Amino acid sequence: MNHAWEGGRHPGWPARLGPLRVAAGLVALRPPKLLDAAEWSRTRLRDQAYLEAWEPTAVEGWQERNAMLAWPVQWSSLKALARRGQALPFAITVDGVLAGQITVGNVVRGSLRSAWVGYWVAADRARGGVATAALALVVDHCFGDAGLHRLEATVRPENQASLRVLAKAGFREEGLFLRYLDVAGAWRDHLCFAMTAEEASPEGLVRRLVARGYARTA
């Protein structure tokens, strides 16, 4: 399939994906909105203990970088990256309510057609299949309309929940990146997982989840 850029529009963006029904509810993906500020901030501040151990260290403290006033800058940055074709950012919703984010970043075209994928899900939606459904929707979109060939995900070896999500989706482990990223104030090792379009075909990840009983189409 030829995913040429037409009319100045980058492949696969903007888009709305899903929904998929899992134990936690109806999961869908949409572009982030400026009006997400209040719910985004409330969730991030509430779940600091749950999220902070897995996210990159920042100069600002958790309260400052996740305050309502911090969202417009983040939203604008994500929107600009998407318009330049460098990222595909999505808000994860469950039953229509913001429940996390999943972002495809560092999109490289040409002969590589590769990107990384990262995600977070609210603590009260964990273990309900939300992250797995969101990842499946994004992977199918990336290998379809977005025209990518390879996706990579890095995760700390201690992050058992994220490791289970990647395994369930069918990502394969490629190796260990030593002292890869500054997380929670120290340089942390990360495992590297990846998937190519050939490994997701022919049925795609969403159909695999449904066939295995992990999700249902809505």
C-alpha cells in the first residue's frame, strides 16, 4: 500500500479509533483536547504515587508539571508535533471519560518508517484491559493508515503491568538498554520491545484480542 502524503496532510492524523469493550468499559482513542485540562490534571495529581516511578525525571516538581495550567503547553506541543508528522498523540477514554494517554512519537518516514509508543492509564482503570486495548488500536492504525513499518516500546524491567500489556499484544523483546533514561531521579535500565507490520498481519492486533477473549467490538 502506498501511504503518500497528500494535500499536506500527514498519514494517520487526526484520527478517532475504537471503540473496544473490555472489562473496564468502552475504550476509544481521540486527539487530545484543550478542554481535557481539568480531568487530565485531576487524574495525574491523584495518581502521582502510581505514575511517577515510571515517568522521566523533569526539572519541575510533579505538582507543577501536572497542574491545570501546564496542560495547554503540553497540548499545544503535541498538536504541533502531530501537524508536522512527528507524532500521533491520543487521549484514551473509557465510557467517554479521559483515562490516560497513548502517544506514538519520533515518527521517522523514508526507508525506516519507525516510531516509539508510550502510554499511561489512570490507576482506577488499571487491570481492566484498557492499556492493552489502546495499544492494539494504535498498532493497527500505525501499520494501516499511518503507514509505519516498526514500533518500539521501552519499559523498566520492574514495571510488571506494562510488561504484561506488551506481551499480551505480541511485542517481542529485543534487548536491554543500560542506564537508558532518567526516571524518578536516577538513570534506569529499560527493556526494549518491538513489532513490525509483518508480525501484526494479516488479522491485526484488535482481531487477535477479540479472538482470544480479551476484548469485544462495540
